Amino acid sequence: LYEVCYKCTFHEDRMVTCSLPKGLRAVGGDDSLVGRKMLSKLFTELGISDESFITGETISDIMNLEMRCLNEPRPDLVFLDQNIQTKDGRTVFGTDFSRKIREKGYEGFIVIMSANVSADDVALYFDKGDVDCVIGKHMLLDRKKNLVITSFYESKRMAAAKNGDEEDNELYDKG
């Protein structure tokens, strides 16, 4: 399944993680050049593969992003701006995009990035988009990184528990 660099440990109900598994592929969609640069920096911090792809200026870019999500090799992670306003005047909501690729069979990890991360907004993103993680664009890079890593392993743990797969649950060291 995944090569785990380090085990995760729990301390006082919070998970402390070191890194994501090696070799993960990711794609990202953001309409802002600054947003795309920050996403590239986050990918580097997360140790994501050089095969990753970030786009989002035009509706054509978004359609290309969808194709990348659904064709082999599929990315392990998808990062989406919640409000992508393309140069050609169209708006694409990250939650709509994520729901669409889920309906078409994408089973990987999806992150929504938004400037609006109130409790109500976050609940809406999880409900509408079938996403695994929500990060605020205003968050510091280390906070984003830790939130993505924690959410990634939590989603794997929950999937393993749901499937009764004890081997996958060994990614966690409850010490």
C-alpha cells in the first residue's frame, strides 16, 4: 500500500506526525498565482513527488486537472481552492469539483483550501464536497502541513477500521 517513513504517535489526544509516505503524487487547482506558489511550497514541505501538477488559470486548466484526477496514474492527493475564478470568467467551486471526481471514482485524499474556514464553512465543505481535509489559506505553512498529515493518516486509519484491516491500523503507535 504505502511506504511509511515514520510511525505516528499520539500524545494527550493529539497526533504528532513526521511526514507523509514517500512517493505520493498530488495535483492542485488554484486561480491565484500566489496561491499556486504557496501550494508548490506546501508540496515541497510535504515531500510530495516531483510528478505533481498545479494549475487553475482557465477553465481548460480545470478540465485538464479533472482528467489528471481520473486517469492513471491517479494522484494520491488533490488540493483545491474552494473558489476558483478563472481568467475566462468562470467560477468553479472546489467542493463541486471534488464531488464530481468522487462520483467518477476518485478515491484519493482531497483537501479544500479556503480563506473562509469558520466552523459553519468547514462543515459545509465536508458535507458538500466529500473532502478529507480543509485548510485555511491564511494558516502558516507548518500548520497547513501538520493538518494535512494528521488528516491523511486519520483518513487511512478510519478506512482501515471500516474495512477491518488491522495491518493498516499498525501505522499508529498509541504510546
